[in-house]
Amino acid sequence: MSGIKILHAADLHLDSPFEGLPDAKAAQRRAEQRQLLMRIAQTANSEHVKLALFSGDLLDTGSAYMETGESLIGALGSIDAPVFIAPGNHDWYSPRSPYARLKWPENVTIFSHPHIECAALPDEKLRVWGAGFTDSSCPGLLEGFEAEKEPETIDIMCVHGEVGVRESAYDPITEDEIARSGMDYIALGHVHKTSGLRRAGDTYYAWPGCPEGRGFDETGDKYVYIVDVGDGKCSLRPVSVAQRRYEILREDMSDGGELAEKLPEGTENDIYRLILTGETDAAPDVPALRRALEGRFFALEIRDATRLRRDVWERAGEDTLRGLFLKKLKAAFDAAETDEDRELVMSAARWGLAALDNREEARSDENK
Amino acid sequence: MKINKMTASFGRLSGDAIEFRDGLNVVTAPNESGKSTWCAFIRAMLYGIDSGERAKTGFLPDKVRYAPWSGAPMEGSMDITCGGANITLTRTSRSHSAPMREFSAVITGTNTPVPGLDAQTAGEKLTGVSRDVFRRSAFIEQGALAVSGSPELEKRIASIVSTGEEDTSYTEADETLRAWQRARRFNRRGRLPELENRISGEKDRLRDMESGELGRETLRRRLEEASGDCEKLESMVTESRRQYRRDALEKLSASRGELERASQNYSDLAVRARADRAALEHNVIGDREPATVTQEAKRDKARADTLRREAEDRGSPAGVVACAILMAAAVVLGILVSPYIFAAAVLAAAGCVLLWMNMKKKDAAAEAAAEERRKILSAYSAGCEADIDAVVEEFRGLYAACMAAEQEEADAKARMDAAKSRHDTLEASTLSDLDFANGDTEAARLGRQLASARQEKERLAAQIAQTDGRLQTMGDPLVIKSSIESMQSEYASAQREYDAITLAIDTLRDADAEIQSRFSPELGKLAAEYMSIMTGGKYDSVLISRDFSIRARAAGDTVPRESEYLSAGTLDLMYLAVRLAVCRLALPEEDKCPIILDDPLVNFDSEREKQAIKLLEEIAKERQVILFSCHCE
């Protein structure tokens, strides 16, 4: 029994909206999404994998749009290896789902039942097991499952589920179940952060996370896995296919230094959320900052989380309109119970001071 | 600051001069003697003339109104004492369009310029307040006694009652905040409603697209069904047409064989009939009616019989010979016997001739009969009468055969015609059977079904293409979703701003109310004091709100009276009291500027006027008061 090479991807969430992108950029990302699919296919082909596994949530919803379906079919059809899809909680299998409605290429197999099935590939001495969600939630699929080992045969499983979260509504899987499954490798999906290679008993398992971030909850580098498994051994290599990264950066504005100089270089392809922190006299001029940083990021979202400098509050002691205004807000600030309320009071103080000082409105064109 | 002396070339004033002293100056002069002009002149000397003002209905700008009647340039000088220094201010005009623009300030009696004073800022520096505040406080114009607010005056008044800076105006800040708030939401306008509309528009679009996608799915399924129907019908149609053609061909070829056979039979019989007729026609009798022929033959035969007998009845020469013998005997006897016997010879000769002639006649008749008989017989090609019957018998045979053949030919023709007509009918019916478009056969019905199924398929395909096109023009749903999300985040942030601004507005209002709760009583208290003095204690309470609307309460009343309810005199008096209180409280304490009053007492009765003058005298102890009046006292 010699090892085989597998491409393992999951949680593409196609058709979910892109966060933090204006129309034109979103349209560009849409085009890039097609390229992402093609890059995954190309990676599979250039790595000469014997199997390509997609462990669920390929689509964000059950009502995939025509174009997405076509791109997906085109990409998967171009992979020179059998492709297996295990529908997940977002793209669960139903007669109305794209998995049932669209004409899939011959090399693509979709697990459409909520129990583990075997799709044998006899020539390869290889068995691929899997199951699909048929609803937005799914009880543990591996519960009580045990494959009868056959000599000289590699057993691989492709399934969407969550390991070690007993109360999970998304196919909770325990390490015991994995160890008993008799599989050589279990290709999982669901969690968007990459797992690295794990092992329970003689069974290896992993989830690659999403291959490209789609929002600020999916920051950093993203991968698909190239897995070599066989002879009781397993190795795993993350391969980056993403074109864009989402990153969140906090910058302290207290010292009044030039923001542009503090930011990292080489971020032209990335989507950044810049959170301005620290204590300042006046609210930062977000539109001006945005203009100054234009071109350094694919897209940039600036959030002002700066706080009014402490000494501004000190004028709350003055016996003037300004002083009384600040005094009342200070009282409201101290009485506020949530961060949100405190932020509101802080912001009100800033607006009021700007009006009293006859300053221009600083944030009127944000996000336009 | 106080005014000592003025010289003016201004309106009706043409180089006129006027002097003032400390304390209360009452300038009494009749109407149209230039009192208001002097007032305007003071303002012009301090703050200059705003040459940007334009004339409009009911309003003349100062540069026009006070252009010197003499036609000389607008100019003048004013000697003042300010900060302990005597200063001469001079304003002249270089052009009519920019009057009083040239400015100089020197120490009186010298050419030493006073530093820091220029055309624009002189007034504010000298009085300590802006033109705006000056007009609303110390400068009490005729008919403009009513008190009105301005952000700056408000700042001053606010600072009366607070200890801090005087750089903030509630009204201004409130207005600014409200403008920011309005930019976000004002009824159905502003960024938030705009975003709401756009978001709901985009959501509608997305819903449209989703239903469009669903519609397309349905259409596709129906198209697939229609394609299946088409295929099924196509094979059914092909099969049924094939069957129909085969049946039609079989029927037609049978009918054609029948027709061919009938036509062959007919042509055979026609040949025979033609031969029989030829034989008949070649017959000696020819094509004649057999009955007639029989009758004629019978008659001809009888006639020939008669003629034969007649031909046999020839003349006998015996008589002639007897007569000749007799004659010869007579001659002999006559020669021999008597000549008389010669007479007998003559008689015998005559008898002989007669008898010969008779015999000849009989022979000719027989000859004619024989000839006629021969003719009759030859008409029948008969040798004798008996042959005629045979000839007729043969004719009758031929005739009957010919008739029979012709009858048979006619029958065959009728059969052939019938077969042809049958064939034609069959051909026509087959043609109509094979007309799969219009016929009513199973094949034609299926054909029509197929045509309508194809039509349905085409219709669906067109509809899908149309839906595709429509969906394509609607844009990319993913882009729309992203855009909705981005707008929603913008909406949330704008909503946060709106809430913060609203909170700022509310808080600022509270802060202002607090200030106002302090300054209103103070201003009101002083004004009430003044009013009480002027009304001899009749009104003892004045209530002033932020917008300077004023109410006064008579002593003993519980409810203050709105200004509308006060008499013109009392109203003027109340305003004057408030004005004086404003001057006292809002104008700088240092180097107090003079109060200029242009006939504010016209509506006062003499008692109140007296009291007012007394009050002004009191005030004039602290600052110069210049009162222009048309009253003679």
C-alpha cells in the first residue's frame, strides 16, 4: 500500500457577500472568486492529487446563483481527479439545492445522505467515505460508525462537522469516534480557522479553514491542504491560493504621529480595517486619512475608536456653556453602563465641541 | 469712551458741527433737523459704511441715504476721549461707491496717529463691541427700540452670568449641530433615509433577482420537459407518417394495377371492335340496318326471280317461218296457179313481218329483264337468287359480331373510367391523408401536437433568454449583497452619529437652559428696576427669554403681559428699560461707550418722559448719554 495525495479544501462560502468593499471592488472580488476556484483546480492538477475533497459549505446558501454554479462546475470539472463534496450546514443537500439542480461533471460525487456511505474507487485500492447535511443542522454522523478494514486499502472520509464540541448542532464529532472510524484520514470542514494535522488513534484528521477571507472575521493567511496519506503515515502541507487577505490593525493616535508611517508595507492586495485608538483632542479626520492612504490597500476601512483626551473633560469644570455641556456629558459618561453608551456620550461630546468651536464636520463623507 | 465733537458732511449735514459734554446730552431739535442723521453719522464714524448694501423696497443703504445733499463727498470727523487720550477720527471718501473708506485716527490737535485703529476695527476697539452688538445695545435708533438677539450679543449676555470665556454662542452651536443632524435625517431627507431607500431598493432588486433565478429554474425545467415531449412526439410523428405512407402506397398501387388492367382490357376490346367493324364495312352490304337489308333482299330476290322468268320468255320464230313458208308457197302457187295467189303471198309476208317484229320485241324485253336481274344479283355478289340469302346471312353474322364487340368495348371503357375515377378519388384521399399539416389523421394530429410543442419549446427558450438578459442587466447579486452590507454598516455608523449629535443637541440645550436660568433673571431684574423707575412703580417685573421676547408684569398682577397686550408707550418703555439693562450688563465695564438714543421717548407721556430723563441722568453718571429729541424740554 503506497500513499496517495489529496487536495482538501472547505468552507469556501461562495455567494456570501464581501465585507468592507464598495460596489466596484466587490465586483472585482467576484471576478477573483472565479480565479480562486480555478487556482484550487490548478493546484490540484499541478500537485497531481488522486482526490480532491470539499468538506462542506462550498456555498453560502442553498440558492446559489447561476454564475457561481457555472464557475464551480467549470473549476471542479477541470480537476483531473475524482472530486467529492460533503454538503455542510450552509449548503445542505436538498432536491432544491444546487447539488441536486445543476448538472455536475462526471468526476464529481456529492454525498447526499445524512449517514456515512462508501464510494469505492476499486482501481486505486482506495475507498472514500462521506455524508452530507440535509438540513441546516445535523446530529453526529460518526456516532457508532466503524469501517471494516480491508488490507491494502486506504480509507478516506470527507464530512462537514465540528470536533470536540459536544453540544454542537453541526455534526458533533468526538476524538473517540475518529479513532474508532477506521479511516486513514478524515477531511473535515466547518471551522474557519485552520486546524493543522491532528491525530486520534490511527486516524489523522484536519480542517483547512476557508481558503480566502471574506470578512474581518477571517483575517490572516488562508489555505487549502495538500495531504499525503498511506502506510499509517500522514503529512500535510498548507498551500495558499488566496489573492486577498483581511487584516485588522489597531493604531494608537495619542502621540499625533504620522499614521502613514506607522502602517506596514506591501499591503496593496489586502483589505484592512484600521482601528484608531488612543486619546486625542479632536476626532481624527477619517476622510482625509482615507485619502492619504488611498492606493496602499485594496480596500481600507477606518474605524475611529479614539477617546476624548482626558484633559478635555477637565474643562467640564468651567462655568461656561461649554463647561456645562461637558459636565452634563461627563455625568452621563460616568453613569453609562455599557461601552456602547460610553462611546455614544464620547461621540456626543466631540460633536458638541466641534459645533461650539465652529469646526467643520469631520466625518460627513465617511464610507461614501 | 465719550464723544466730544463731531463735524459732518453727511446727508443733510453740510459741514455742520455739534459738541457734547460728559453725562447726559439732550439735543432738542425739530423734525427734519438732522437728529437721526447725526445718529447715523456716529455709527458711520465708528464702524464705517457698509458699501456692499444694496437698495431694496423700503430700504435704502446708508451710502445712498446719507450721501451729502450738497453733492460733496461723504466725510466727517469726530473728537473722542478714549482710554484717557483725546483722539480725532476722520473718515473721507475717495469715491462715491466706497464712502468713508479713508480713515485716520490721530491724537487730537496733532498728526500723531493712534496705533491699532483702522477703518474696519476702529468701532469695535473703541466701544469694545462689534457693530452688531452696538446696534442692539447702546445705539438705540428711532423705531428700532425693540430688542433682538444675535449670537454675539448672546455670547456677551451669557458671559455676564458665567465666569468663563465668551467665545460660544448656544444658538450658533445649536444651529450647526442641527445642520449636521439634518444632513443625516430630516423627515424623509438626509443620509439615513437616503441609505434606507437605497438599501431597500437594493434588497428589492436582490429579491427580484432571486425570484428571477427561481423563475429561470422553473423555466429551465419546463424547457427540459418540453424538449422531452418534442423528442417523443417527433418519433411518434415519424412512425405514424411512415405507416401512413406505407398504407397509402399499398392502396394506391392496388388501385393503379386495377386501372391498368381495365385500361388494357379496354384497349384490347377496342382493337377487336375496330376489326369487326372493318369486316362489316368490307362486307358487300356494308354497315347497314339488318332489318332493312333483309327486307330489301327479300324484295330483290323476288324481283330477280320474276326477272329470270321474264328473261326466259323469248319470241318464237316458228310463226315467222310458217308465214315465210306460206309466202313461199303462195308465190309458187301464184306463179304456178294464179297471180291471185300472190295476194296470199303478200298477206303471208305481212304476217311474217308482223310476227318477226313481235318476236324481236319479246326478245328485247327478256334481255332487259336479264340485265336487271344481273344487276340485282351483282349487288349481292350473288350468282343466283339463292346466293342472296347466303350473302345476307353472312352480313347478319358480321353485323351481330360488330355490334357485340362494340358493346363490349363500351363496357370496358366504362369499367376503365370507373377504375380511373376510383383511382383518382383514392389518390386525392391519399394526398389529403398525407397532408400532415392540415389533415385530420392521427399523423396530422401528432404533427400539430409536435408543432405546438416546438413552439412551446421556442417560447420557453426565448423566455429564458429574456430572463437571462434581464438578470444580467440587474447586476451581480453577490456585488449587490456586498453593497447592501457596506451600506448597512454605513447606515449603522451614520445612525450612531445621528444619535450622538442628538445627544449633543439635547445636552447643549440643557446646558444653555441652565445658563439662561441664570442670566434671564439678572437681566430681567435690572430691566424691571428701570421700568419701575420710569412707570413710577406700576410695572415691577420683566421676564426675558432667549429669543428676547419680553413680558412685563404690573405690580399686583399675577400673570405677566405679553408685549402684544401693552400700549405703544408702555411697550417702548419696556424695550428702553431692557435696552438700558443690556447696556449696563453686556457692554464692557472698562471705558464705557456712550449710549446714543434717537428719540425713544416720543410715545411717552410727560410724566414718564420726565422719569425716563431722570433715569438717563442717573445712567449718565456712569457713561455719556446722548439723547436726540424733538420735544422742546
